Amino acid sequence: MIPISVCLIAKNEEKNIARCLEALRAYDWEILVVDTGSDDRTKEIAGQYADRVLDFVWCDDFSAARNFSIGQAAHDRILVVDCDEYLTEIDVEALLRLGEAHPTAVGCVERRNHYPMNGADSVYTDRVERFFSRRYYRYEGIIHEQVRPLEPGRHPYRTYPAPLTLEHSGYDGSAEALQRKAQRNLELLFRDLNKEPDNPYTCFQIAQCYNMIHDDENALRYYSRGLSHDVDPAAEYVQMMVIGYGYALLHLGRAEEALGLCGVYDDFAGSADFLSLMGLIYLRNGQYMKALMEFVKALSCETAHVEGANSFIPSYNIGLINEMMGNREAALTHYRNCGDFPMALEKIRELTQS
């Protein structure tokens, strides 16, 4: 058996858990599911795949449930997976080697977050801390729990990229399901914020909840509150917060105010996601040549968090600018560079049939 315990916590996940566990079952490791009070078929389905299914009395604390699952595992080396995720790529031998080489560090797995946008399945890729030894780490925080050292002074927090990819469908549900999820999370997040009112990460997570249910006013409010603190521009959540702030302003029709992001341009100019955002901001302000330059820069970036931010998104907008300037053939060229992006395909149909 692979000396890894895969730990999941679950509640009313009958729609997702079979797909999740079936992908994990392909590997010879322990699978442990902790149920926090399901009243659907979650436990029944989990029992068909998991080595053990245990109960935990929910106490409004995700870390408590996580730490219970970790404590019940057969192995010290832990991989944490959520029920609305499923494994698509892994190099098990490399994962084990990295775990041995970095025993007191945390492996960050690649997670591809799916959500609907512009008539297509959009994907935002991030890295999340999921592979670690319980001898050195546990979870902290009642929601959006984070991996933290058991002895910070003795074993400082360090990470490394782990060769594992998860697909995440948690943002691709019905409006009603997302509303329920947001309200549950917000209740716990505001409880955290009352304890630590100056915590920018909590403000970010509150803003993300409002963003998920398209409440741009409240999303902007908490993105702004988070960014009012002294934050590290290199932190991934800070980059997401800046981009969320900019898009919230655009969604609210406050494009001129969004030009204020020029003040932090140098901190984020290496990000295709930020460059694409700046292109949109200039475009909404009628500054077409500046917009064009930002989209061209975005195309030159090797990587992007949002799928398409360094490819079909800037290409589409370059096509749009050319179309607005009367350059029909150039516009078509750039729309065709967008592949099967639905908005570009519609533009091609419009231009070729006119």
C-alpha cells in the first residue's frame, strides 16, 4: 500500500462524492471519509469506495473536522481532497520522493477551478496546500482553513509544488446552491472577522463569497477593506484580490475609478491576468491604444491563472478593438486565433455574414 492517507470531510455530497472517490480508488492508498451530518446518500456511496467512513458531530469549525480526519488516518503522510474535486493527474513516485525530501514542508497541488463565464466553461488555476505530514502540521481557522505548523519556531512553514492536479467543480452549481454555500460560509467568515478585524485574508474570502453570488457591491467593499492593509503583492490571494477588485469596479460601471490600479501596475505587471484586466479597464475608458498594448503584453506571458488570460481573452479583445477601428480583416484574424471561444465564434459569424 502507498503510505499515504487521503482524508475527506463530507456533508450531503451525493452528487459529487462518487466521481471524487472513484478517481482516488485507482491508487492503493488509504481513503478516509469523515461525514459531518449528511441526510442524503453520501455515507452510503462513500462506503462503496472508502476504506473507512467515520462520523463527526459538526461544530461550525472546518479545521476541527479536518484535524479529526487527520488524527484517524493510518499514515502520517496526508493528502487532503474535497468531495467536489476529482484527481486527474498524479505522479505517485515523484510525490513520495518529494515528501521524503521535504518532510517538514507542505506540498501544494494544482487545482483547476471551473465556473461558467461568457457562455463557456472557464477555469482558474491555483495551488493549494494539501500534502503534508501530520507530525508537523494541522489545520487552523473555522472556515477556509489553512495548514499551519504544530511548532512554528521549530519547523517554519515552507511549501513545494506537488505533482498532482485536481479538477474543482464547486463554483459550477445552480444559483440556489451557490447562494446556500455563500450564506453558510459568510456566517462563519464574519465570525472570524469579528475576532480579527484587521485580517486581510478573511476580507478576501468574504469578498470571494459575494463575488460567487454576483453581489458586486459587497464584493468590492471587502476587496477594498482587504487591500487597505499592508499586504504582500507576491501572495497569490493578494493578486486575486487586486484582480477581483478591478472586475468588481468594471461590473459596477466604475471604469474610471478602476484606472487607479495604474498605481500598483509595477507590482503585478508580470501577470497575464492583471494585464488582461488593465486592457479591459483602458478599453472601457475609451483608451484603445493603451488597451491594445496591455492585451499584447498578456499574450506574451507564458502562464496565467485564468484559462485564456494569455491567449483567447486578449486575442478576442484585440479583435474587438480592430473591429471598432474598422479593420475588419485584422479583427477576423484575431477572432480566429481564439479557437472555440463562443464570443469569438459569434463575432466571426457576424463579420462573415454581413
